Amino acid sequence: MKHLDLDAAFTRPLYTLGEAAATVDVRPTTLHSWARGRSFKGVDGVQHWSDALITTTGVGRGPVVPFVGLGEAYVLAAFRAAGVPMQRIRPALARLEQEFGVAAALTSDRLKTDGAEVLWEYKRAGGDAEVVNDLVVVRNQQIVFRDVVERYLQTITYRSGRVAIIGLPRYRTDVVVDPLRNFGRPTVARRGVRVADVLGRLSAGEPVADVALDYGLEIDEVTALTAA
């Protein structure tokens, strides 16, 4: 179990493991292994243990995942979707934490990926004291070009260098997760309406047009929520 000392809005438990899995769109078993660690058999036939990768606040069936943990899970899911293998993600994160003292590196705006490697943005002073940024492959310290990573992780809004708001593109409209809005529940950004409230009324059989009118949404926005 990982812990991180951040603002209370980002560290108080908001989600169960199941809710966190649903929000970042990964299997519950995958999220559980990220949160609790897992045992696996290596190529040597010996049983090994992988430590947790995301921040949790305890054990039990209630909310145990804070927003910072959700952010870590979302970035992990993005890395996996981009094709970065877990056998490169884990050692890269361990190195950033152990050798460079970077806590919760997954939530940092300096962590990137090119679809094959885990990259870290090194900031160093130039000859004229200006900041020069390099993207470096954590595994081997090879410098790569910045433009290869621009299309990744663009659904995240960072504040003070950390994940602050997560966009959920699977809803096909502007849905965000923000710990300062609706207790971190998926929210239609334009109106501040919880996605669950909209979907709940539709599930009860209410017409799309009526639900849209009541919440000040466009009909297309409401139907987009049902397509996720």
C-alpha cells in the first residue's frame, strides 16, 4: 500500500477499488493488482511479488482510493493502452522513486511515454541560467525528441505539476473527474452534472429529451453518455 502526503482533497478516499476500475476503464482484477500488488511466477519458475503501483488509504470494501491514486491508475491505463509493457513501467517508476526521490511519479506532468518507453522530463540549468528540458528514457538515459510524446496523456489537466483533472474521452462528450467537483465523480464539465444522475434517470425510463431539458444539456450530450 502506497501513501503520499498531498492536499486533503486529493488524498481522502473517494472510490472503492471497483469504482476506480470503472472510472479509468480497466478490469477490476487489474486495478486490484495495481492497488494491492500481486504474486506471479517468473521465467525462472520462482514465485515473485510485485508491489502496489497506486496510492490507497487502507483496506476494506469502502472507499480506499483517493484522487491521487485514481490519477496514478489513469496514467497507468494510458501507458498500457499506448503499448508500454509493464516490465518497463515498474522498474522505471522504482528508479524514479528510489534514485531520484520522485514521489507519485505517475501523477507528475514530467512523466511521459512514446508508446514504447517510460520517459522523464529532466530540467537543468543552461549556460545562461535558462531552463532546458530533455525527455529521457528512464531505462537507459537516452534523450528522445519531445514531439513523439505530445499526443499522449492530453486528457489530463495538471496543476502545480500534478494531475488535477482527468478527462474521460470514452463518454464522447466533455466528462471530467475533478476531486473538487461532485466528490470526484464523473461530471459533465459544462453543466457540473454527475454522469450517474443522468444515466440513472435514463435507466428509469425517462425520455432523453426530458432529461436533457432538466439538466440544461443538449440531447447529443445525453446520448453520448449512454455510448460509453
